[in-house]
Amino acid sequence: MSGADATDGGSGLTREQYTIVGSVIASTFFVGFGGGVIFPILPNLGSVLGISPFFVGLILSANRFSRLVANAPAGSLVDRVGTRTPFIIGLFIQAVATFGYVIAYAAPFPEPWFLLTRILWGVGSALVFATAYTIAADVSQSGSRGTSMGLIRGGTIFGFPTGLVVGGVVSDVADGVIANIPGDVVAFVVATMFALFATVLAYLFVPETHVEGGSNESVKPWEIDRSATTLTIGLVNFTILFGYIGALFSTLVLFLGERNLSVFGFDAQGTSGMFMAITVLSAAVFMLGGGYLSDHRKSRVPTLLVFVTIAAVGFLVLAVADSVPVLVVACVLIGSGQGGTSGPLVALLADLTPVDQMGRATGTNNVLGDVGGGLGPLVSLPLIELVGFTPIYAACALLPLTAGLILLIGIRYETGRLFPETDYIDVSTDSTAD
């Protein structure tokens, strides 16, 4: 399906396209449980299963490093064979990986099993991310692209905070209730069931949007997008995710334990799941809001600069947080900043990328984002043991501001303007018009 066919006058989505976007959102929502359920549980497994802090960081990062390898081939595969088949296969792989957590928990040597499941999860998510964002580009043009990207990106992570709550609360409440089965295992089984449901849902309702009349044989499996636009946006993605996923999410449960912060009587695991859910829900809301806002401004760049500044303020608040209300404010600000940049950022990538190359551009962007998210735990966890939370979180405030600077430099180089108008840079119209 071409971009020209997919929009209603270039300013909105048709009923058919809303159905497509809604199907993708639903599928990615349910599979996202498996991604979220691990975060409140795994950082605390050091004391439960005897896993060292370094190995915990390695396990948390493993999916991003495997996705680092799989992203570019996944993007090329989408441009070659389309979106439907890779999307369904990716969801099924993630379902299998989620059940792998159960095996890892019971294994006599859990470290390699957790590593294997996280690696497998990364391969599946590479396929899901490349297809989901390409679908959003396929069914929109500049007048609706920010909104549709925000919907897709928001949908892909809405399951994540649900998984955070499942992982934190169910592991706490269900511990030993069902035949003395650990609550962590119950949480993993619940997440697996929802991931399988997501796979069935996608098989039934998600159509092909990208390749018409058979595969595109001209696309090689190893091809990536090395354009200045994709590298610029990928570096912005790298910088933001280094702090957001790599530093915040991998350390929050430890931060709560040190500061003795809790809600509703839950321990650090249950409480961290709730705070991470607040952060991700805020991000998801502002993914849609930021995308919609950028659609209704002449340029997407000012919207992006506003939200990276909000994220920077959030990290500064986090660095001094010593109470639950202050921590809530920090999580909302960081989530809003990250989410508000996410929709417009991928929309900007689609504005500047011909539709038949969008799979490769998305794959390359995801590669750089996963490098940032993967390096974060490896750097932040050991450094926090050395110098503490406050200086690390304060340093993370510089990351969103650096991302804004990278964006300005790259866009100025590519378009000759600091704030290029969306209509001026939207080259996909010509490449898809019939």
C-alpha cells in the first residue's frame, strides 16, 4: 500500500487505515507484557538467585544487543517481503522468549538461560519494531504522519507498563499462593499467555501494507540506510534511550531500596513496577500528543526541542528525589520528554525517507537506539555502585540536551535549515504518488 493511497487528502487516516493501525497497536500491546514483566523482577534476582550486578546488567542489555544485530536485516527483510509475515513471526518469537523466563528461573544455572531468552526476545522485537513503524509510514503522509507514528509507537509500549505492574505486583502478591510456585514464575506465565494471544490477533487482523505483487528482489538482506537523515535521527535515539531505558529503568528498583521509598506497602520490586509504569504511560500519552502537535506546526523540530528539554528537567528532579511525590514528578517529566520526542522523531524520519526504503531506515534507527539502551545498564549499574545515584542521574540530564544539539546539526546539514517546514522536507509524496 503506498502512502498516496493510504491517506484522506493527506491530512488524516481513512477508516481502513485506522483499522490497520488499531490492529498493530493491539498486537504490540499484548506482547509488550513480556518486555515489561522482567524489569521489576530481574534487578532483584541478584539476591534471589545469586546473580551478580554486572551479570544482571548484561541480561537486561542482552535483548538490545541481539536486536542490534537483527535490526538492519529485519528492516531490509521488510522492504523485500513486506510487513505481515515478519510481524507475525516476530510476535511468536517474543511469546516463546517470554516462556523462556520460566525455564531460566528453574534452571540450576539461571544466567545463561536468562541471557538466551533475552537474546531471543531481541530478535523477535527487531521484526516487530521494523514492521510496526513501517506500517505507520505506509498508511500516512505528512499531514497525519506524526499522529499515526505516535499511535503506533504508543501502542508498542503501552503493554510495557502493564507488564511492569504484572511483574511487580503479581510477583509480590502471588508468591507461593499457587502450589508454592514463586510469584515471579506466575508473572512470567501470565505474560506468555498474553504474548500468544497477540500472535493470534496479528495473524487474524494485520494485512500486508508494504510490498505489492510479490517480494522486492532488488533489496539485499544486509542493506542498511546510511543517509545523513537516518544517522542523525538514530544518534538522537541513541542518546535519549541511553538515559531513559539504559540508566533509569535498570537502576530504579535499587534507587527505591536505598531511599526506602514505597507505595501501598509494596517492596522495592512492586513499587518500581508502578513508577516505571507511570513513566511509560506518560511517554505513551505524549507520543500521541507530540506527534499530533508536530503535525499541526510548520516544522517538527521545535516540538522535538521542547520535549528533550522536559526530559532533561526530569532527570534533574530525579537526582534530588527523596519522597514519593517528587519521584512521581520526575517520572512524569522523563516519560513525557521521551514520549514527546518519539512520535515526531520517527515521523521526521519518514518525512525524509522514500517509502520503499523505510524498512531499512527504521532498522538503522533501531540499531542506534538499541546501542544506547544496551550500553546504559552496563555503564550505569557499576558507576552507581562507585559514586551513587545523585551524580549519575544529574549527568543523565545532559543526554536529552545533547540529543537536541545533534538534531539541529544534522537537520541543518541535510536540509540547509534549522527549522525546515514539514511540507518542504516531505519527499515521500513524490516517491509514492500514482
